[in-house]
Amino acid sequence: MTRFSPRTAPLRRAGGLAATALLLAAGPLTVAAAAPARAADPVFTLGGPAETALHPYAEGGGAPKRSTAGITVTNPADEGYEGEFTLTFDLTGVAGVADVAFDPGPGVECETKGTRSAVCTGDTLAPGLSTVTGLLLGAAKGSEQGAAGTIRVTGEARSATSTPLAAPFTPFTTRVTVGGPDLVMRKLPFDHEPTPGQKQQAPITFANRGSRDADGVVLTLRYSRGLDIPQRYSNCAYTTDETWTTARCSVDGAFEAGATYTLAAPLTLEATTRAYRDLFVYGIQEAGTVPRAASTARSERGSGTVLRAVPLTKAPAARGVDLEPGDNEQEAEFRTANTADFVAYGDEASGAAGATVTARLGFHNDGPAWIGRIRSGGSVAAVDFTVPQGATVTSAPKGCRGVTAEGAYREDRKAPAPRYLCPAPTAVRDGGGLDLSFGLRIDKALIGAAGRVTVRGPGLQEAGLPFDPKPGNNTARVVLNGQSGGGPSPSPAPPAEGGPGAGSGRTPSAAPGTSGTGAPGTTGRGGSLASTGSPAAMTASVTAIAALTTGLALFAAARRRRKA
């Protein structure tokens, strides 16, 4: 019996006890209440790779090369589960095919019971997906090429009261096969600092360093918005979204072990006029093993010639080489010398004290480049909005954070703030931007009260936009009760593709003299700003109009009597 212990600290514990929550939900402890409590038990999902290929057994001795298969558990609850759980591994299906060892995750211990089974135990499952243990798989002595078997994993759990939970784990089975192809993508020597419009050849080259032939391959090409591949092949399916174009090209044929292949004609990779910071990812997999893309965008077939791969060299297949899938893909990062002009826009409105108005503000990208932090996933910029004097924010866009007037952190995140920071998306297309809508209550009707709108770096310590050559238009104003010559904010952003909202760059439109909802209001050049007065103000206006009408009628009657 072999015991495997974790190498790191226990898993993070989160939330309260799941068992306690179940007892509270069940109410008084009675026999009749037991069934609903069991119905609320969490159901954990076991997972891992559907199939794992093993390096053939090295007859000449030496350390065996192992493949790793991670066994995962998905906890669907919003909080962590705390209670004993046990996973049981049935290894009878891989007897004579694979030797199995364990690499437990934090807080988990595993032990094998001979060669037929193993058990892993733990007492915490974090929310979401986590890896419980890695299976270290090596081909068994005497196993043959193509030998295969399965490992089945089941589980059970006990709550804090040591009561077994009802069917808490869905079982999982993974298949193990000895031998297989090992497709390795060669890295291409690109110029990683191109200029807009520059074209480079991309002679995609890959090798099969495995122990058997690959029956057809799928070449996957992913390139971000600033790049383009003009060729559109008829055996490739193309999908495009806001950031990426993905081409999946199916190439038929037997790709022999030990051989190297290249495209019959190299691709052309172009840095477009909108290029700035871009990625090109190119990978190769055996046909039938490529997972379906998660994107829901519709794919289209190319109308050009058929993309083909031809042998470049052929060498005898070597034993004991790497069968790991990590070398199936390469990527290239490009830093194109280009600029993008982020232009801020604001708004105007008029209203009496107590009125509530809607201010539309933000920025749009006049290009020519698109800007994206696709590797780090961070915001490319932020809108910094200082509220006009005499006004209070009644509603702010989701994601905007209230800070002090100096930009410091505020403990109270619910109370209205004098200043707001709103992060832009990870990527802003050329012609896109960020459109925001704030509700403002006019507490004191000041003539020409102005707030400041600035598009800046994503953090208070990084105010500049290094790609923007025109910092002078990074600032605009939101003006309340302005007068002629009071300096209205810049004109609104022109309509752009994608519609209103984050990334569209479109300022919501309205008919002249009306709000975006059709309510009467006074607008400026910065966009429509709806005003909704208080009930008292509306009543006073109606009374004044009635009094004026009555006075005019009495004046006309008196004049007629004098003439008579």
C-alpha cells in the first residue's frame, strides 16, 4: 500500500458549513423534514481528460516517461464545502496497460491498495472547479502499442454531522492508450515590431514525433483584430468576433511518425492599419481530437484553394520522445508602431433644484489602431468623472467605483461620491469606445456648474495613454444650467458599429429639445440630458399658466366694456 501526501498548504476554506446551511433550511429536526434536507445536498461533478496517450514502455530501461491526467471536482455552490469526502479509483481496467501513481492537490491524501484500486480523501472543496489530484500514468512493462483501458472514479461525502450525503458525486471515466502521434509545431521567426501594412510570410511547419501516424490534422490559426491573413481556404472554417478571427483548417492524409511537414504555400500575415499590440496563435492537432469552439459566432467557409501540407523531411521515429500536447501550439506577439486617438465627450442640461437629469458621457476611439490588453486581460483605459458642484449622483453605471474628490479610496461604497472611476473593456476597437449614463439630482441650481470627464490610464497612478497622440481631447465637461458662451462640452461621438454600450462608442441620440426617453428637457451639444422636475415645481408651473390665462381674459372683457 502506497500513501501519497499533499505537497502544499491546505485548500482555502470559504463560507460557512454547507451542512449547517442544510439544517437551517430544513427547519425543526423531524423525520418528515429529512427528505427535503437531502434534496438540497450539493452535487459535485468529477471530471478530467476524456483520453490520455502514454509513451511506449522503454525496453532498454531508464526512467519511464509519464503523462499526467488531472482529476477535477466542480462544486456548484457559491461557497466552499467543508466535510470529509472520499474518491475511489477503480484501476482494474488498466491492469497490464498502465502503472498509476498520484500527485495529490492541497489538503488531499491518496493511497493505493495494490494495483486494483486507490483512495483519495480530503475535507474541503472550494467553489467552482478545482483539481483534486493528478494521475501520473506510465505504460506498464510488456504493454503493446495501441493497448488501452479505462479508469473509473466515484466519490462520496459526509457532512459535518458525519451523515453521508445523497449521491454527491457524478462518476467519471477516463481512457488510457499506449502510444500515439505527437504533433509538434515549429516556432516561426517573425519580425515582432512591424509597421502598419507590413506583410510577412508564415511557412507553417510541424512534425510528428510520436509512435504512430496521425490520421488527418486540424490546423488552428487565431489572430487578433490588428492582424489579417488574406488567404481564405475552402477547407477552413472562419469565425470572427470583437477581438479574434479563428480559422480551423481540416487537412486530410496520413501524417507519418518521424516526418516533418510544411504548407504547400506559405501563409501571408499582415499588420493592418489598426494594428497595435496583437497576437498570432498557430496550433496543430490530430483530426477528431479538437474540442468544439466555445464561441457562438457563426463560421463561414473560405472560397479559395485547398490548404495542403507536404512532407519536408522524414526520419525514423524515435522511441521515448515527448508525447505531451503542450508543444502542439506556438504564438507570436507583435508590437506595431501605431496610434489611437481616444476622444472624451460630455453632456449639458438645465433644471430647477430638485430635478433629476441623466448625463451621458464617455469616450470614443478615432483610431486608426484598435487597443487591447488581450494577454493580461486588464482594462485599456478608464473614464474619470468629477460630479458638477451642486449635484448628487443618484445612479451610476455598473463597474464604476466612487472615490473621494482627490481620487482616494472610500469605505462607503453605497453613498453618492464626488468622483467616479469607470474602467474600459479589455479591448476597444477602432470606432468603438465606452458609453456611460449617470443619474444626477440638482440639489442647488448653480449657473454653469461643470463637471470634468477625462479618459485616462486605467489606474490613478497611470494617468497617461501612451498610444494617444492628442491628449488635448482627452477631457470634456458635463455642464448643468449653462448659459450662452458658457463653454459647452465637445460634440458627441458619431454613431459607430456595434450599437450603444461598452465598446460601441455611440452617444445615445434624441430628438432636439427632448430627452432620450421623450421627456421634455433642455439639451446641449454634448448629447441629450433628460430633466424630470419635482411634483411641486410641476404644480407651480401649471398654476402660473392658469393665472396668466385668467388675467388675459379679464383684461379683454374690461377693454370691450370701455368701448361700449
